[in-house]
Amino acid sequence: MDIDQLSQSLACNLKHWRTRRGLTLDGLAARAGLSRGMVIQVEQARTNPSLETMVKLADALGVDMTALLDCDQEPRVRLTPPGRAVRVWSTEAGSSSTLLAGRSDQSAFELWHWRLEPGDASNSSPHPPGTTELLHVHAGELTLIVAGDIHAMPTGYSASLAADVPHGYRNDGDVTVEMTLAAYIPGSREPAQAV
């Protein structure tokens, strides 16, 4: 999926979920901790929002990333050919995260491919309570940071973590890190409340 398709899907789904939740643009902006202008730009497909912005919008609406990025959800089986996977985050150095597949019923489950070039990192705010991530390093050595604790994960290592605390992924090595990540977001998600 190219960036224009991503922007259009995000715009379509953001408006759908905002309307379904009975939120105004101002209401969604307040819940997500974003400016009204940013929400308008995303909903009108006039910007390529950051991963952090998309996570804030999804959490504020009480949905997972799949619900915001996919207009073609099928009831039982949905195949995602390679060209339809959604690159959500990337850097000039070549690092990226790609949402390979996901499902959202009462709970959400997402499958991601991550690539971190030497020196690159991605940090995440806490996800909703009960969110769990599983990851496996296929190449390189990942530095996993969870609630300030640092864990070295060489090739072949796997981990499970509670992702409802600040966490991040970093490549402190000299070779590219490739990893697969699965995220489970528990059911009965309520939209985030404004603080």
C-alpha cells in the first residue's frame, strides 16, 4: 500500500470511528492530546501522520491500528498480499515498521515486521492496560527498553512484554535489526479520556 492509499484509508476510518463514537473534531483532539488542526489534516488526508499520532488517535477512539488503516475488512479470512502491507513508520536511514495483518473484534491482534538500521530507535508511550507484545529477532541485536530497563536481544531471541508502560526498540549495533512483532490489545477498550 502506498502512502496515498494509507492516507485515504486513515482518513476514511478516522471519520467513521469519530462519528460512531459521537465525537466532534475538538472532542477527539482533546482525547488524543493533539491539535484540532492535526485531526482535521488526518481526516482530510492532507498529512502523513507519525506513528505516535496514529497510536494516540486509535487509543482515543478505543480501536486498534488495523481499524484505522484498513477499509477492506472481511468477516472470516483476510489475506494481505505483499503489496497491501502498510508501512506505518520509516526513517531516512531505512528503518521501518510495517503492519502485515491484523484483526479487530472485541480485542485486536496485530502482526508487524520491523527493520531498524544501526543507530535508529523507536520509542512508544504506554498502550492501553493489558496490551501485550511478542517479538522475535531474525537478524542483528535489538536493544529492548521496557519501563526504563534495558534488555539485549541477539539474533534468535524472543520476548514477551507488557506494553502498557513506556517501551522502545533501538539498534545499538553495526548491522540491521529485523524482527517480527505481534501485539494483542484486549477487548472492551474504552476510548481514552481527555486529561
